[in-house]
Amino acid sequence: MDGWSETEDATVVKDQAEKQTGKKYREFKAVKYRIKNVEGGQLLVIKVHVGGADYIHLRVIQIPLLVHGAPDPKEILRGVEQHKTKDNPLEPFTI
């Protein structure tokens, strides 16, 4: 499985995704995620419901607080796949 976890339930912030896609989402609910530990943090792929039958997949890197000095881990959006459905499998993707 190349170091990726099983798919699990998720929560996520939406401002970075709106900026990258140029869209404003009335609904934005992270429903599933997968995680992989990498040097310097964790890599996540996240399935987000954005309204109706529409979903997006996000590629996020999470950097631990010791690296950037903030009280919480920092999440950086590294990519978005649009036009997904509830039934699309949550697979790692590259940017």
C-alpha cells in the first residue's frame, strides 16, 4: 500500500482550496482522508463534499509544530482534483 493509511473520516479548512480553485463553496465538509508519514510531516489526501453531488479531492501536507513554531500543525494545500463524486475512490495524486 506504499505507506498510505486506510481511508478514514476527516475535517479540513477551506480557504486555501477556494483560493486555488477560484470558487466559493457554500458547503465544504471533509468526509474521508488518507494519511502517509513522510520526512518533515504528513501527507494527506482528503475527500471533501462541496454541495449537491460534487466532491473535490485535496492533497495536503501537514508540518508539525516543531518545524514552524506555531501552536498547531500547519496544513498546506498542495493540489486539488475537481469534479469528483461520492463514489470516486480516494487515491493519492501528484501535482
